[in-house]
Amino acid sequence: RMPILEQCYNLMDFEAVAKRVMKKTAWAYYSSGADDEITLRENHSAFHKIWFRPRILVNVEKIDLSTTMLGTKVSIPFYVTATALGKLGNPEGEVVLTRGARKHNVIQMIPTLASCSFDEICDEREGDQVQWLQLYVNKDRAITKRIIEHAEKRGCKGLFITVDAPQLGRREKDMRSKFSDVGSNVQNTGGDNVDRSQGAARAISSFIDPALCWEDIPWFLSVTKMPILLKGVQRVEDVIRAISAGVQGVVLSNHGGRQLDFARSGIEVLAEVMPELRRLGLDNKIEIYIDGGIRRATDIIKALCLGATGVGIGRPFLYAMSAYGLPGVDRAMQLLKDEMEMNMRLIGASSIDQLDPSMIDTRGLSMH
Ligand code: FNR
């Protein structure tokens, strides 16, 4: 029998249910990683190489999980990251995530390749709820300019340019499932022809410009006042270059293991980046986020100890939404909050600013 929602006790439980209830093609698209899925698996297991050095005898009666990301106060330092094709898992699509994010006062990053239209997802917002936009850059810059200007007009508070996908990775599980209903599930691609023989991902991505390069960054800065961030950075040299280029943040990410197999996990890259930025006095010049494999509040805490401003979470909310709709997303977020509060107590930190590198032992990471 299928577990009822109350029997999901952690984020992994939603994945198990989703695997059983989702259509095979949808499951293949959401769960797949590139090639041998080594990076996909590493994303979560990398967190297992970091251990805590808790402080004792700290007053942890009251725990404050709130923090600020790109100027927005949020209730807990994670955001719902951009994942394409929400309607594959739930007929209502990304607006379900908008509602969950609102309830928990967290930010949602809207994907360029959402199933709902961009305006539908904005319209779902209430009050001072905040959304960001994930941008795939079109070969036709006029289209990209229109998307950016429209997002700014609709109140988006951050522009995340995806830089790890000049070509979509080979996700063989997805390719084998011979994806057939792409057209009805995506908008905003700029109306190009869809080749369905290569799986969902490749079918919808042919508009993405592989010529995008550093020289384009000034143009992005000139067309919007939104903060610009690069999503998919993998090395400290590029973080430093991003700072000189004038962007406000980076996401250390490997696209959920869906692009370059053997790209390192976000947490591993973070452990490389932060000490070097501190050494150069650059750590306050830019906001650093990571995503990939975050399933437990302890994963979030480890990233914050290393110096991340916040983390993105993708698949767990897709699975929760696919298995149980909004109540699933709501419960997944609440579980994370409960886990976070307890583990902050146990590590000896009553607020986010008390988390620091001394509270973790990173000697197990491969670089040390
Ligand atoms: C993604 N991701 C992604 N990233 C992006 O920049 N544009 C996109 O359209 C998508 N689409 C997408 C679809 C699906 C089904 C997944 C699972 C992921 C990558 C995403 O933003 C993020 O980097 C990872 O999902 C983070 O890893 P976890 O939390 O899924 O392990």
C-alpha cells in the first residue's frame, strides 16, 4: 500500500513514493543524471564526508532560522531552485511550488522552461512573496532581452543565468523513455522545433546559446537592475572572475548531476572556494549559494558553516508535489524546518550567523 503523507518522515521518503506513483517518462526526466550518474550520486554522499564539531553549553532555547538572501528576509536559508517541466509531475505545475514557498516564506526560482507560463507563476504570488528567474540564454538576444525586461517588470528580485548548460547533458534514462508529450508541457522556448527522439531534456533545449561567454556579462548588467547571478560555477577562479565582472552572486552547482558527469558536488566546490575568497578578502563581495543533493537540514547547516548564504533544493519538492500535491510540498518544507531547528540546537547555534567553519570537520573531503 502507498504510504500516506504523514508516513513521510524525511525528504527521501517522498522520492520513494514518487517513484511508485509517477508516470515512467516523468520519473525518468526528474530523476535522471548525466552519463553514469556518478555526480548525481556524489551530490548527496559528499555531505557524508563532513562531520560536526558542536559547541556545548550554548543557550539554544530559542532558535532563529531566518536569514537574508539578495536582500530578502526568508524564514530558513533554502530556496526552491528552478526545475523545468513541473506539469510532468503535477497537472497544476510550478504554481504548486509557488504556494508552498509562500506558506513557508521561502523564495522560488522560476525556470525558463516552466510548464506554466511565466505570468501564471508570477500571478500566483501574494503579498511581498519573492521570486527569482532562472535564465537560459537564447541565441536570439532580442528574445532574451524581452524575457529579462518582463521578469523585472513583474517584480522578480534576481536573475540566475545558467552557465553549465551550453549543451544539455546526456540523460540516458530520459532518452530511453522516448518522451512524447513535450510540446504540451513547456512554454517560453521561443517556438523552435522540437526533436522528441532525444528525451525530454534535449527536445526542449535547442534554443540555448552555446556561444554565451564572459564578454556577454556587461550586456546583461546593462539591460537589468535585477541582481545577476551565475548558476553552475565549479571553480574558485571563475568565482573571482564573476566578482570582477560585477555579478552579485554565484551558485556552486552541477545542475543536479544532469550536465557534466564527474563535475564536483557543490559542497566540495564550496570548501575550495570559501577559504580562498577569505584569503583574498573577497568573501564579502559576493553571495555564494550551492545546490545539489541537499536532503537533510544537516546538509544545509554544513553549507552555511562553510560560508554559503543559502542553498537551493530541487528534486525533493518535485517529488513531494508529484506524490501529494501542495500538502506534500508543505510537509517537505515543514520537515526541513523541524530538522533544522533540532540540529541547530544540537550543534549549539541559536541563529544562522553563529554557524562558522569551526563547527565542522571537513578533513574527509577529497581535497584535504
Ligand atoms: C533541473 N535543474 C535545472 N537548472 C536550470 O538552471 N534550469 C533548468 O531548467 C533546470 N531544470 C531541471 C529539471 C529537473 C527535473 C531537475 C531535477 C533539475 C537543476 C536544478 O536547478 C538544480 O541545480 C538541481 O536540481 C539541484 O539538485 P537537487 O536538489 O535536485 O539534488
